[in-house]
Amino acid sequence: MKLRLALVLMAMFAAATGCAERGIIAERPVSTENDVYVLDTGDRLRVVVFGQPDLSGEFAVDSTGTVSMPLMPPIPARGLTTDEFEDVVAAELGRTLLRNPNVSVQVTEFRPFFILGEVQRAGQYPYVNGMTVQSAVAIAGGFTYRADEDRVRITRNRGDRIVEIGVDSNEPVLPGDTILVRERYF
């Protein structure tokens, strides 16, 4: 009985010390909700202006965070949700070209994620919906023999902040994340 209690206490201590490394490691200010997908450079959008095929099409969010559409000035998209971007496009069209425009926006291609460190093929890869750290490592060819599979960090842009998070292999990966797999010492 005492041996079982000792083992349970050791397991709880190991779990608690392992969790201390999880969570936000470092954070620095860089403005929007954390739980909603926001647009940024590298996203491709399908914009449909109903009844106006010449104004509809697929457009990219460029390096300045704007989208260039026909007959309109560049429209800011960085940091907006697709619903907010729909409203901005409809307002601009209503101000300059159309009466009561009806606009729909959807993301057709998410910005890529990046993976660095102790993986077979570090680099930039296309984002896949529902991706986890484990599937991202698999896309990058798996861990190297030096990889510390328990010391994985994700650097993520959360609107006005950039955070670095210690994660497990089942942590979701978001578009634009940078994953770092650390090296083990022994």
C-alpha cells in the first residue's frame, strides 16, 4: 500500500513539474480576439459581390495586409475576420460603386505554417485544417534522432501579441504558426 502511494505521489509530482513548462513562455506586445480566425499576409480569399461577376474573384492578402480588388483602392484586411472584411468591402462598394451591395468572403487558402529544429525537413508548409503538432512533424518528415519530442514550442501571433507556448504533440496548429522542435541533450 505504501509503495502504491509513493508511486502515485511520484507520478503526480512528475506531472506537475512537466506542466510547469507548458503554457505561455514569453510574450511581447505586437489587437483582436484570440478565438476567431483573423486574416493576415498569405491568406487567399474568395470575394463574391452578388450580381457583379466583374468585381468578384479570388484575391490574396498582400505583404502590406491589404487586398486589391478591381475598381477599388487597396482594402485593409490584416487583423479582420472574414465577416468584418465583408462589411469593409460592402461599405467601400456602397460608397463608390453600388447601392446596397451584398458581399460574401471566405478563405480559400490559409497562410502557411513553419517548422524548425529537429525535424527531417524544416521549412514552410501549406496549412491543413485540423492540424496538430504531431501531424505537422509528420509533414516535415518526422523527428530527427536528436529531437526532444517533449520540448516543442509554438510561436503564434495573437493579434496585438506574439506568444511562445510550450505544447504537447496533440496541440492544434494554426495558420502562420512557427513550430520549434528542440534538441535533446542525451
